[in-house]
Amino acid sequence: MITRYIAVFLYAVMIIAIGIKGSRKTKSFDDFALGGGKVGPWMTAFSYGTAYFSAVLFIGFAGKIGWAFGLSGLWIALGNTIIGVFGVWYLLGNRVKQETTKYNVHTMPEYLEARYDSSFLKIFTSAAIFIFFIPYTAAVFMGLSYLFEVTFNMPYTYVLLFMGVFTGIYLVLGGYKSMAMIDVIFGMIMTVGVFILLGFTIHKGGGLPNIFESLRNINPKLAAPVGPPGFIPLASLVFLTSVAPFAMPQLLQKFYAIKDQRSIKIGMFASTAFAFIVTGVAYFTGALSRIFLTPENNPTAFLNGKPVFDAIMPELLITVIPSALTVIILLLILSASMSTLAALVLISSSSITKDIYKGFVNRKATDKQLTSLVRIGSVFFIILSMMLAFLKPAVIVTILSISWGAIASVFLGPFIWGLFNKKITRMGAIAGSVGGLTICIILFVVWGAKMVPQAGSVGMLASLALVPVFSLFGKKVVGHESSRNLLSAKLVICRQRTDGLQR
């Protein structure tokens, strides 16, 4: 036990040291929010992957989906890798970097305002980020707290308080600079950790043939291409978790900050390989939980004979991994979660500070004021998320599905269509954003917690469909910021020609 405390202490010292180093390089709001727009490929690749996969994956999804779907949960891992990582980098990486540079924007709400000349879209999407990222961040806090509670026998509340304070210090010090630097280390820890987890899980299960046979003996469908819940629930989870990254601000922000096109090519392959390893191992080990855990031997993971889904993976890790190596797995999940928390908090506080405060409250706010306010906003957002996590409103998978479904329904249609089609109108963008979210929330209420992934998927599809349909009405919009930039570019060229003639 003392080894675990020492490892976590050294880990904390390392992160704070990097936070201090990052703070020395953070001189402006652009530095704090985007690292100055000059972040390299490896930092961006690991930052994308660690922001995508957190304690929500290892504790929430791997536990509940693995228990319910068995090995067919690996379809989610495959979808996340091919669509949610490679597809996003390949299709959006260069385009997002070009567009955000052209419009000179720092956030997705800023981009939508510039692209569609709509203040309403800016404030609506900013509010959506703040509202729906709170439960997402709370879910990450919950996953970490469950893990520490089982590993260290510490009360949930104390762990939650510690993680909140620690995240606040780490992020407020250096912003994106600190986050990008530490994400490389986080990614390395995660890679080593998942290989250890995979090796010991297969060994404990008596080898792959024995593992497959054991699953078939429990329920043949657990080793089938489609698990017991059926095709529709599985397809909804694949769609929700794999397509949502095309509209998730905390992931697409990485392309705002990356240095150049060459970095995007390198980062695409590095991030894809990382995702394949991490998600594959997470869902595979989660699928084996029925083999290793029983109500008699693992009472913590069950209540009245029924599994407590958020407790399955922490209990499985303790059962499968030797005590001497559990600290590595602990740091694996801690690393993933710290990066996700930092990304969520940074996006939310930046959106409130830049999009709402400067956009509508004080348009003359200086860069120094914005940098100070984004730090204060980060602390405020962390406190709200901790308060929600303390209440434990639902299982982690449900909370995340609601957050991802809602945010993707708001952004997916307007953002994707806006990037690739100049004929999309302001009316179409607003209809897609508002309509997608409205349909998503109505279905959340009507269908209930068991069909949250399906509700989120329908909301996303609605967002994509409504944009082109309503764009048939209204005038085509060419981003107003691009017009200004074009005019500025022409003025610069004219001045250069005039200077040349004078010489």
C-alpha cells in the first residue's frame, strides 16, 4: 500500500512541476487556450487520445458494456479507432486548422458565429458546452473516485475533493501548454499499463481458448458477434461514441492548436495506433468480468446479486493484477482521466470567457483580463462538476451518453456542413443545432435511461439532416470574418506594392 501512495505522490509532483513550467510559457489567452497554435504532432496525438479515453472508458464503459455485451463490445473499440480517431484526423484535421486560421477563432462557438454571421449560434452553443460538459466532467470525477475508493480504501468524498483540487492546480497553472506536455507522459503510461493489463488478464483466464470457452459456458452470446442486448443497442453505442468526436469541442480543439499540415499527418497515425491499443484492451478485459467476478467472491461489485456497473472494473483490476503492479494500472486510469478533465475544463472556461463574456458582456476586455478570467472560470467549472459528482446522479455510462449525445446534436450538423458546403445558410445551421438538441432531450425523457445511446444517436442524425433541409430557405452566408481577413490581406498587398514603387 505504501508503494501506491509514494507513486501517486511522485506523480502529483511531476504534474505540478510541468504545470509550473507551462505557466512560464503562458503569456496570453491564445497561449492558455491553444498553446499558441504551435503544438507538435506527438503532443497533439497523445493529447487527442488521452482526452478521448478516460476513466469513463475504463471504469464506466468497459465495465457495463463488457458485462452486458461480452466480446461484441470490441465493435465499439473498432469504431472508436477507425471512425472516431482516424476518420476525424483524416477528414477534419487540415480543414479545421485552415478554417480556424482563416477566421482567426479560438473556440467552436466563435467559428460558428464567424461562419454563419450569427450571434445566436455563438451564445446557444456556448451555453450548451457549459451545461452539458458539467455532467461529463462529473462522470470522469466519479470514475476516478470509485477507483481510488477501492484501491486505497478511502472515502469517496475525500477522493473527489482531492481530485478536484489537484486538477484545478494543474490546469490553472499552465493551461494548454501544460496539458500538451503532460499528455505525452500520460500516453506512455497508458500504453505500458494496457499491455500489463492485457497480459495478466489472459494469463489469469488460462489463455485465449479457455477464455472464449468460459464465456460460451456462461452465455454463448457473450462470445458472439452481437451480444445479448441485441444489434440496435450495440449499433447505437458504436455510432454515438465513434461519430460524436466529429463534433466534440474538446477533441477538435486539438486541430486549432496543432502546428501545421505535416504534423497532422504524423499525428493521425500515432493517435490511431494509440486508440486501437487502449480501446481494444479496455473492452476486451471488460468483457471477461463475468469470468472473474461473482457475488460470493466480490461482494463490492454486486448489490442483491446484481452487478454494480461502476464497481465492476475497479474490482476486476484488483482481482486480475498482482498487488505489486496495481499502481501502474492506477496511474494508467489516472493519466487518462486527468487529460480528459483538463480538456473539458479548458474548453468550458474558454467558451464562457471568450464567447460569452467578451462576446456579449465586455467587448473591450483585454487579453490579460481574459487570461485571468479563464483561470477563474476553470476553478468555478471544477467546483460545479464536483458537486454533481458528489450526488452520484446515475451510472457513468448514462451520464456520458447524455453529455455526448447532447453536445454532438448541437454541433454535428452546423459544424460539418459548414466546413464542407458553402451553400449552408444561417437558418439551416440554427435549425440543425436547436432542432437536434431538442429532439435529443425529448427522447432522453420519453425513452428513459436504458435508451440514452439511441436518443443521442437520433439527435445527431437529426442535426445532420435538418441543416441542409432548412438551408433551402434563407440567404447563403459567407463568413463575415473571412471577408475582413480578405480585405486586410488586399490592403497589405497594396501597401507592399506601394512601398516597392516608392523604393
